[in-house]
Amino acid sequence: MMSHRGRTLTGWGVVNLLVILYALIPVCWIAALSFKDPSTLTDGNFIPREWTWANYRGIFQTSEFTRALVNSIGIAVIATTIAVVLGTMAAYAVARLRFPGKRVLIGMSLLIAMFPPISLVSPLFNIERVLGIFDTWAGLIIPYMTFSLPLAIYTLSAFFREIPWDLEKAAKMDGATPAQAFRLVIAPLAAPGVVTTAILVFIFCWNDFLFAISLTSTTAARTVPAAIAFFTGSSQFQQPTGSIAAAAVVITVPIVIFVLLFQRRIVAGLTAGAVKG
Amino acid sequence: MAEIVLDGITKRYPDGALAVRDFNLTIADGEFVILVGPSGCGKSTTLNMIAGLEDITEGTLRIDGRVVNDRAPKDRDIAMVFQSYALYPHMNVRDNMGFALRLAKVDKAVIRTKVEEAARILDLTQHLDRKPANLSGGQRQRVAMGRAIVRDPKAFLMDEPLSNLDAKLRVQMRTQIAALQRRLGTTTVYVTHDQVEAMTLGDRVVVMRGGLVQQVGTPQHLYDAPVNLFVAGFIGSPGMNFLGATLEQNALRTSLGDLAVDDRLRRLLERQDAPRELIVGIRPEDFEDAALVGERRTGQACTATVDVRESVGSDVYVHFTQEGGPAGITELAELAADSGLADTGMRGHRIVARLDPATRAAEGSPMDLWIDTSRIHVFDPATGANLTHPERAEY
Amino acid sequence: MSPPAAETEAAAPSAPGRRGELSEGARQERRLGLLLCAPAVVVMVAVTAYPIAYAIYLSLQRYDLRFPDQAHWVGFGNYGAVLTSPFWWQALWVTVLITVVSVAVELVLGMALALVMHRAIFGRGTVRTAVLIPYGIVTVVAAYSWQYAWTPGTGYLAALLPAGSAPLTDQWQAIGLIILAEVWKTTPFMALLLLAGLALVPGETVRAAMVDGATFWQRLWLVILPLMKPAILVALLFRTLDAFRIFDNIYVLTGGSNDTGSVSILGYDNLFTALNLGIGSAISVLIFLCVAAIAFLFIKIFGAAAPGGEPERR
Ligand SMILES: Nc1ncnc2c1ncn2[C@@H]1O[C@H](COP(=O)(O)OP(=O)(O)OP(=O)(O)O)[C@@H](O)[C@H]1O
Ligand SMILES: [Mg+2]
């Protein structure tokens, strides 16, 4: 008979295993599909009988996917950069400075965080056509950075609040202007928060589907999630399953890497804005 | 080094809280002034106004004869030591101490020599390249001091700089700060909660309560001639004992018996139109074991039952309970709250006497006590004013 | 944060808020604050406030993209058309059903997951990392994974079903699968929010309850959950609003066929399939109103505190 401690350990082992299976099975399934040979794609087996790279070779041969990948990376990186820069400025002001209209800013970002994107799709569709930015990178970067700004402001202001207020007073006493206090004392301390926020914002932009299918019409700016939905099989009678699975795996890899590298920070960032305050 | 003049300084926070009212004080060049008072009395606020970290609502602040109300902290040439030390965690000790000079665009070589000089004074030389997180509490405190002295500013402001240290280190650092200040001769304003620090460190002490200055004076003066109940109770440890008293023909009738009123005191009381109901204050050391006093001095004997006897070696503290202490006096209630006495839930009124270690006092048995009536204080319960020392507070 | 009704800084009349009386420092601070916020505010106003106003304007027009010249003012005609159409009510019903069921399931599952992450004796880091994968993965990718899993002939899950069944083509089964996909993807986020709330429950209090003889369930129900109420409400508010906007999963799993479309799908279809900008905009505005009503309900009735508020003193 097992000791009490042994039983507890086994119990936790089982629980942990269940959680990990829960999280990984759908991901493993799409990865398995991507390695299946077209002939065995529809055999309903979880594990491929024949492993092949054909699907990956297939998607990288057409510009449809590579172009979308470039769009996805470019748009997400630019939108993240802008959102984090603007968000850092605003979050510092919200966390640290006294100025009129602070509450308006907080209320407004809250409102936008709750905003249903579909409500913006129709007017933006029309406005962007008039402005000539429909189906361009700018056409997606603008809504992405807007919708990620509240996230950036919340997360960053929570991080800023954890930096002791006395440090800034000390900097002032040492003769720093507010701008110097920010650049030399606060910014270096806030760097981890900024990295975390950048990751969260990147995931947000990377993830979007609705804007990506609504505000694009060609491969000029279509990102991978939207492109996947428009994949067609190589012939009319062939389903694009293998290609979709391969493309899905390709865009999942960076996320998995982020999660593995920055697990602690992502958790801190996700919860910082929501629980404090 | 500079003279600092606070003239009618008032602070009202944006939420309406009136934190400091009409603060007047002239701090002489090179003087060491202590601000002391219970929590929330406006000490930090006053200090922050001098530093320029808080706006002054009313009044003028002059440093070296120049009005600096509207000057940013960096233009006041003042250094501050914070309770939390506020060391920059991402810079090593050297960079922390040199930060102000770096901002002032001082030559790098000069910064280096100044920092090393300060480090030598504070015994930090071997820690110069470490980060604050890796230092002990006392070392961090010294770095915070070093950051201030490197700049050779007009004045030092310190907000409870020792309160994060343990008791032993605190005593050590206290003497170090006193020595350092004397050596540098820099005008210093020091905020503390702790009345022992207040008594031992400063040239002059400012006692505050509820945003109002109560009394300003040398530590000894505050001890000997407190202007009111609050200062009397706040300064000294253990604090002054208070008893309700009724003024009779030639005596003050208290629960400890009749205390004789001498001519000087009678004249003082008459001149000030004293009411019949008064409060008498007796410091613990103005009691003595009657058996040890003999006939040599005039005073008053009384009898009380000892509750607790505490020996600290050089002295013996004797606690006893009296029925019906002075009630309904806000100052006393506040003092009790500040020292945590209000929460002990003890009934009756505690009296503490400090006796010669030769005393035979034993717990649970009655003893004869002698009171030095020439040193008692008499207060007006309505105003709290000390009738024994009616002089105005000296500024 | 207290609701905006609480005193604001500008509301103290006698404070030195009057212009010209501020010291140099305060003026500088003010200027810097406004300067730092300006870009974010400009972007947010330009990209949301103006478009939503424009959406309201569009929703009052008859505007068919195939005949843009014939656009004309119809007042509340589009709203009348939407609100009397069975499609709107069907979509709203599906959306509410999906929202309520998935949020309820997520709350229970998320709480369990949070407790596991909080109490696990070992493998805590691994579990947390694993749990972040559903959060981070692109919704469309996950949706395809589920779709293929349930497609007869292709999927490992479909293979477990009796022959001839095609769950994604049946309304109820499809809604169930949509909820499953939604729950899988967002439970980890819920769990992380709850875990943060759990971390704020003082361990001493829970141990005290243990000493008082409370069983696990009593501790959870009588001590932990009440103390976590603020965190739970915030998590619920976030997830409810998020679930109400559901689009990606439905688009991929069923495309909204067989009466499984949400209100977002309905708006999208009117815009891009029917090319009716007027009706599409009216639906957009109605969805916005629904979301505002949900947020109002949470904040006013349950007293959920909006996150990211100001600290006590600046
Ligand atoms: N930023 C602020 N806004 C509003 N009121 C404040 C602010 N800072 C301080 N106060 C109030 O002003 C009063 C004085 O505060 P202050 O910090 O100066 O007290 P203190 O004497 O330093 O107390 P302690 O010994 O606890 O540090 C308190 O009643 C406090 O509540
Ligand atoms: Mg203070």
C-alpha cells in the first residue's frame, strides 16, 4: 500500500497531466493533421500513419501564404510598437501625474476595451475606402493599435504603480526634470513591464480575424488567419485541410515560443491590470 | 548652507484636507531642527513643502532670503533622505550617489572624487559597485545619506530616515547622523515619530499636532516647560502622569492627597484666573519612595498600592492605579491613542513613578510615596494651557 | 476604482486648481500629463468615437453598396427592419445562450483550474505554461482544429460518434461544439484572473478556517469565494463582454449556418454578403447598445469595480 504522501503526489500528477492534455490535445491534433499525407488525411486517425512535409512545402510554394505571413508579422510588429509607445506615455501619466481629465482617459479606455469590434467594422470599412487605406497595412494597423491601447495602458499603469513613488521624488530632489526622472529612473525600471505588454499586444494583433477579413480584399494586407479562411484546395474537389493545418502550425509556433520563454511575465501582465486598483 | 524661513505656511490638499496651518519658523544657518508629533499631524507635508515636492497653499518660504514658493525642487538646492531610502534599484551605489551631480552636468572626475569622499565618510567604500538590493538595511540607509551629502546642498531634509532600522542600528545611526551634521554644519530639518530621537538629536524641536505647531524650543525647554497638556504628555518617556484636581485654599485636592500650593504658584494661578477644577501633571521621576527621601525636602507624602514593579537596573518603575483620572480631555485621548494605550483596555487611571533602585516596593502591597510638589505642572482643562509656565512659546 | 461618481480631482473648488495659482512644478506636471496622454487619446477618439458616430449616421440611411448613389435618409427605418426581423432575434438568442452557458462553464472550470494552479505541489510552472497555450493560440487555428476533429471521416472525435452523424450540421449539437471551442480557448484566461484573486486571499484566514474545522468545500464557499468576489466580478465582466462578441469560432465552425450565427455574424453577413451598409450599421449600433447594457448591469447591480482605476493617492 502506498504512503499518504505517495498517494498525494500521484494524485497531483494525474491532475497536472489532465490539465496538460486539456491544453495540448487540440494543438497536437492540428499539428498531426499538418503532417498527414493527402491519402491518409481522412482516415480519422489521431497520429499520422505516413509523416510528410508536403503540406508545408505546399504553402511555402504559393505567394498566398508567404505574403500573408509577411503581412501578419509586419502589421503586428508595427501596431505593437506604436501601441506600446503611446501606451507607455499615457500609462505613466495616469499612474504618476496630476492633470485634469485623467478620469476621462481611464473611462474612455475602459469603454474601448469593452467595445464590440463588429460595431466598428461597418463605419471603418467605409471610412477607409474613402481615405484610400482600405486593404493596406495602415488600414489594419490603425484599428489594431487602437484596440490594444487600453490593454497596454492598463497593464503598464499597473506596472508603473509598483515602482515606489519615492524614487521619483528622490529624482526630483536630485535635480531631475520630470522628463529626466522618466527617462533615467522610471523607464529602466519599467522595462520588464513594457516587454510583457508588448507580448500581450502582439498576441492580440496576431490573433485578430474580424478586422483582417473585413478590411482587406486582396493579398496586399491579408494576414494569416484571414488568408487561411480563404485557402482553396489545389483542385475543386480537394479540401485545403492539409494546407490549413500546416499554416495554422506555422503561426502557432511563435506563440508557443513566447509562452515558453515569458510564461511568468505573461501571467503577471494578464492579471496585473485586472486585479489591482 | 542657508537660513530657512517659513512664514505663515499653510497646506490644503486638493481633496480639501487641511494638513498644515499657519506654520511659522525661522531655521538658522547650520541649525538642526526636529519636527515631531503623532501620525498624520503634517510633518511630512511640511517637509515636502520645504523640498518643493508639494505646493504651498498659503504663506511664503524663504531659503537664504529668497522666496522659493514657485521653484521646482531642483532649483532649491536641497537634499532629502526618504524613509524608504528611495534608492534607484537599477543603479549601483556609486551611480546612486552621483546621480544628482550627473544631472547637474558636473565633470565625471569631480563626481568620482566626491562620491568616493562621501563613501569614505560613511564607510561605504567597499560597497560602491554593489546594487542596493544586495545591501543590508543599515548600508542602504548610509547610501541614502551619502546621496544627500555628495551634493553639498544648502540643507538636508530627512523624513523618518531611521524608522526602517531595528532598534540597535537606529541608536548607532542616530549618533552618526548627529556627528555628521555637526561636522558638515549643514542646516537640517529632521522629521521623526520617535520622541527619543527628537530629544537627543536636535538643537530645537517643533512639536506639531493636527497641522498646528504646539511649541518650539530646545529639548530641555520642552521637557521642563511644556506649554500645554499635549506637549507635556508627548515629550518624555514614560509620559507625564495626569490627575484631576480641585483648587482649595492652600492646596490642590487630588486622589493622591492634597498637594500644597506655594506662593509662586498661587500668585500665578490667581493672575491667570484659574478655574477651580484643574489638571495636575507629575513626571515619573518627581515621585520617590518616601522611605528614601527623609526629612530633607519639602513635598507631599501619599500611599498607593503597587500593581506592577519593573526594574530596569538603574531605576525601578512602579505602576499603580487611581480611580477617576481626568476625563473627556481630547489632548489626553489623542496622546493615549498615539501611544497605543487606548487599546490596552485597562480600567482606571495608570500612574507611573520612577524610583531609586533601593526601593522596597513590592507588587500587591501598599507603599508610601513622596511627590516633589515644587515640580508639578498645573493645566487648565478647558484650554489645555500650562498655568505653571505661562510664557509664550519661544520662536 | 470606485464608479466615476466619486469625487474627482477637479471637483474640489477651493483647491489650488485655479489657473495662475499653480506653482511651477504643478504646471509642469500638468503640461507633461496632458502631453503624454494626447497621442493615445487622439488615436482612440479618431478610431472609435468618430466611427461609432458615423455608424449611427449610416444606420439612419438606406445604403446599399451595390447602388451607392441611391443612399438616402430613412430615419429609424433600418432599426425597425432589424428589430422586426426573426434573424436578429434568432441571432440574439443564440448569442445570449452561448454567452451564458460558456461563461458559466468557464467560471466553474476556471475556478477549478485556478485552485489546481494555486495548490499544486509540483509542476506548477509546467501547468501554467500549458494553460497559456490555449490563451495565446490564434482563435481561428483552434477553431479549425475543432472543426476537423468533428468532421466525419477526418476527425478523431467524429470517429467516436455513431456512423452517419455530422454534429456541425445540427443546430443544437453545433452550438454545443461552439461553446466547447469557446470554453477551451478562454477558460485559461479566466483561471489566471481567478488565480490572481486567489493569491490575494490571505493564507492566514484560510488556515484559521481550517483550524475552526471547516471542510474544503466550506472553506471554498464561506471564506475563499466571498473574499474573491471583486476578482470574480471583474473576470465575469470581461468574459461576458468578450463572449457576447463571439465571431471567429462560429465563422470557422459553422459559418453561421443552421441558425447558429451570433449577432456579430449577422452584422458581418449583412455588410459583406448582402452589402447593405445601412442595415449592417444598425446591427452594429444595436450590438454596441447590448454591450453597454451588460457593462452597466455588471457595474451598477453587481458593483463590479472596473480595473485599472486610480490608487487612493496618486
Ligand atoms: N496627498 C494627500 N492628499 C490628501 N491628504 C493628504 C495627502 N497627504 C497627506 N494628507 C493628509 O494630511 C495630513 C498630514 O499628513 P502627513 O503625511 O504630513 O502626516 P505625518 O505627520 O507625516 O504623519 P506620519 O507620521 O504618519 O508620516 C494627514 O491627515 C493626511 O491624511
Ligand atoms: Mg510622514
